[in-house]
Amino acid sequence: MGGLVTVQLNETEVLKIYEEKIAEMLKDADKDLVFWDSGELTKRTCMSWSTIQNTFFYDPRFVKRKIGGKWYFPAQETRQFLEMWIREQRAR
């Protein structure tokens, strides 16, 4: 008769590995992009535009420029901000 297998995970370690993998993937994806537009930002964050506006869009640390009628976000600075922002959310 087979026995049950019990697996225990260290949640903090799993989150750390998850964050490192996301950062690695974002870094690879950002190699060719200098700016993101609002469509790219929603794609990268998996958030709707209204959720972005309700959570971090108006944070003074979030760098953005409106040119004509379109928002642009520097890719590298935006990625760094998002990584900082998500770590702050875990602390809440």
C-alpha cells in the first residue's frame, strides 16, 4: 500500500524565487524596448488600465510622460518602480 506524501513549502522562499524569475523575464523582455505605452504597461502588469490608475499611476515616484494624447513610460524606470511597488504591497 502506498503512503501519502507531505510537501511543505517555505512561502517566503517561494515568493523570493517567484520575484527573481519575474525580474529575470522582464529584464530579457525589456532589452529592445526603451518606452512602454499604456497597452504595454497593462500587458506587463496583468492589470486593467483602471486598476493601474487606482493603484500606482498617481504615485509621484512613478515616471510617466504624456505626449500628445498618449502616455509613455520609460521601460527600465517603470520596471524598477513596479518591482519596488510590489514588494511594498507584500508588507501591507
